[in-house]
Amino acid sequence: MTTLALSAAVALLAIWGLYPAAVALLARLRRPTTTAPPAEPPRVAVVVASRDEPAAIADRVADVLASHYPADRLRVVVGVDATVADQARAIAEVGRLAPNATVVAGDAPGGKAATLNAAVRAATGGGGAELLVFTDTGQRFAPDAIPQLVNALTDPRVGAVSGQLELPEAGAPTIAERYWRYERRLRRHEARLHSTVGVTGAIYAMRAPLWTPLPAGLILDDVYVPMGLVLAGHRVAFAGGARARDTRRFAAEQEYRRKVRTLTGVLQLCAWLPAVLVPGRNPIWLQFLFHKLLRLLTPYLALAVLVGAGVWAVRQLATLPTTVVAAAVGVAVAALIALPGLRRRIGRQLAAGLALQAAIVVATVNGLRGRWNVW
């Protein structure tokens, strides 16, 4: 292999293997902190920004209110996105189906950030919530999810805490599902060191006084908010016991669009919150570098490795007898023909891997063009 290909292979190993291994080792060396639960349960508002059907929102509200948390200290605030057709009718319908929820209109021009701003104003106005819990419509909380989040915030150094999202299991896990397991482990270890880089938008909580309105058009509130807290001197914890279960399983095309959006959001974050790029300003700059930025080099590094490996393989094959090469190729082709299940699995994994790399390339182009409207 060429020097370039070897260098690319080492870089990939460092980004995806050595960095997580080093973080896991350092996390094991750090003793966990313990804090006493609050004497009185704080007032909690669960905030849902949605443009889903009223019935789906009502089901989500019912699930939240079934939590093992004192009912008199818990409320739900739903923001209905301004992009919903006939927003006023949708608000009235949600309020009728979910009478225990406060339902408000999301701010113009719409989008999740603007909708969250309106919902949080309603949740905190007039001496309202002390803690905010954020979630989406398509998840369901474990009964003790909210208490687990609240307990993590008893540590005065912690400004926000991420819960753990669990994906539905149906057959062999996809690349996206394997990636998510890898990501959860890494976030847990990073939080043990200092802070997790980003939180899970489907289940996270923060101290209400620390909230600041989000800029309209923001893509990733679940990275912008925690990184803003880290820059302000707070820590972002990870509560593995606070579990949310996703009720949806996304098709490959949906996963591709979601990945383009989230990766574009990382570049938007760098443009809109540039302090994250400054080592002396960002306490977890190295984590942000490896966890978010260097991963964007993956398709280009992988291409360099593949080209180098291909050149090396061709040179090696040229030294072998033609009959040996032909026999090896024949065996490989015969195996794929005789084992259709293997062929399909290889095809699916290859397609998913290529789609993921394509998403990075598209997101990079979006970032260079400043194209943030990728919903």
C-alpha cells in the first residue's frame, strides 16, 4: 500500500478505534460522583415540539404523565410548529385530546428551534418549571426516566443530562443501529470524563434558568444547547438509566435523510457557535474534534485506503499464476450465487455503508454553501 493509504488507515483507526478506547480507559480511572436526591422534587416541565397528528401527540402526553414522578410537580407543554397547516385548529384538537397539557403555538417562521422557544417560554413563565425535560412525539419513556434525569441534575456542576434512547429490535441490526450502540457507549464514557458531546434529543433535561432562546433555523438543538452550557462552565452528564424507547424503525432512505440533516447540523453549529472550535475556550475541544469534526473525513480517508488496497492487490495478483487467480474469483462468485442470503446481507450492508458516506459528502457541500434548510 502507498504511504497515503497507510496514513489514511491510521487516521481512520485513530478516529473510530483509538479515541473511543482511550476515552473508555480514562473514564474507568475516574471515580463516579454521587449526590443525594433533592429534599423536595423540583417542578418539571416536559417540552414537546411537534408537527405530528393530534392523536399521536395525545398518546405521547399520556405516556409522559404516567411517569413515576409526583403528578403535582409535573406538567407537559406542547408546542405546535408554525408550519402545520391550520395551526389554530391543530392546537385546539391537541388540547381537546390531551387536556392535561399546555398547548401553545410555535413561533414563526417555524421549525423545531422556534417551536421549542415558544414552548419553553410557556413552561418557565410566571415562576414555572425548575427543570426542563425535552422529548419528541415518537418515543415512550420508561416509568423512572424522569426521576433518573432529575437525580443526575442534583450535582450542582451539571447543567444538562442526556438519557438513553433505545431503538426497536426487529431482526438483524442495521448499520445505523450498530452505530447507535457504539455512540451510546462513547457518550457515557465522555460524560464520565467531563461532558458528553451532544445529548439525545428524544430524552434530555436541563436546568430551566440556563435556557437561552435558540436561533431560528437551528438544526441540532441537542448539540447547540449542551455545547453552549459547556462553554459557560457547566457539565453535561449521561444517565444510562433514563431510557426512552423509539416506536419507529426507519427505512434506509429515511436514515439517509436524517444523517444528512444531522451532519449538516454539525457544520452549522461550527458556523453559529464558533467558540466550540477554539481549544482554550472549549473545555472538551479534543472530544469535539474527534467525536464530531474528524468523522467528517471518513469517506475521503476510506477512499484513499480502498484505492491503495486495490493497487496493492492488483500488484500481488500479477505475481500469481493466472489459473490460481481465476480459481479464487470463481470460488467467490460461486459462493455468492449459491448463498443468496449471504449475497443479500452483503448487499444491504454495503448499500447502507455507501449511503452513510454519501450523507457526509452531501452534508459537507451543504456546510460549504451555508445551506441549512435541510428538513
